[in-house]
Amino acid sequence: MAQQPFNPDWCVAPARTLRDYMRERFIGTEDLVYRMPGLDAAEARAMISRVLDAQPYDAEVAAHLARATGVSADFWVKREADYRDGLARNLKDVT
């Protein structure tokens, strides 16, 4: 039997993933800020806020998320791309 590709009609925002990560580990935004060396606190907070507000982000933000969470940058890049693709696909289905 041939396998069908997995094409869900839902998508998960990186914000949801990051919130779940933080909740499960009992860490807050300031903990993540501390785990982003090379950025000043204001810049780190802005990056985290961008992700938590479900705003698009790039590979640079993904790299900082990777250092802060221990989850690979590739994961964060793919999560963002999958989310944006899912939004576009679902919007197309509605219109």
C-alpha cells in the first residue's frame, strides 16, 4: 500500500511551541534572555516577544532560540516555515 503524504489542515505556531517549552521547564522570558549570549537584554527580549507574538522570524532568530532552548536552529526554522505554509494553505482553502 502506498503511503500518502502528511498534509494536515492545521498548523502550530512557533509561539505555541516556545510557550509549551517554557511552561514544561518552569522558565520565563528572563531565563531565555539570559541564555542568549551575544545579545543585549533588550534585543533578546524583542526577539522572544516577536516569536511569542507569532510574528515571522528568520534564521538568525532561530539560531538564538536554539542556544536558549537547546533545540536545533533547523527545528525552529522548519517550525516557522511549516506554520507560514499552513497559514497560507488554510487561507487559500477558505477563499
